[in-house]
Amino acid sequence: MPLYEYYCPTCKSTLELLRPPSQADAPVNCPNCQETTPQRILSLFASSVKSSSDSLTSVAAGGGGGGCCGGACGCQHH
């Protein structure tokens, strides 16, 4: 089950919820202030890449299509 992140604009907190993809955009109650308007935000993830010198390098990445940045760099990957 995916982990989704939400941001509450009222108390400026973030929360994480494990829920099925079909419930990703369903209403959420903020556990801090009980507001019912938290918005789903883009989650980032990190992974380690082994280089040719056998060292590990951490790489942070976000969701999105294309081969690089989802089209924001002008490379036309959408």
C-alpha cells in the first residue's frame, strides 16, 4: 500500500498516510488541528546508486514522467 503525504494549510503541518491508490485524493482530517482540508503533496524519495568506483551516492528524486525531470528542463520528456 502506498504512503501518501498531505499538507495542512491551517496548522502548517505535514502528515503521512498509508492508503490504497483509490483513496489517495479522498478527504483527510488533520490529526493536529482536525481541519478537513489537507492537500496531497508530492513525495520525494531517495535511493543509492553504486558508481564504478564502488562508492554509494544518494540520489533524491520526485515523482513524474520522462527520463529526467518530467519536462521542466525543456527536454520534452512529458
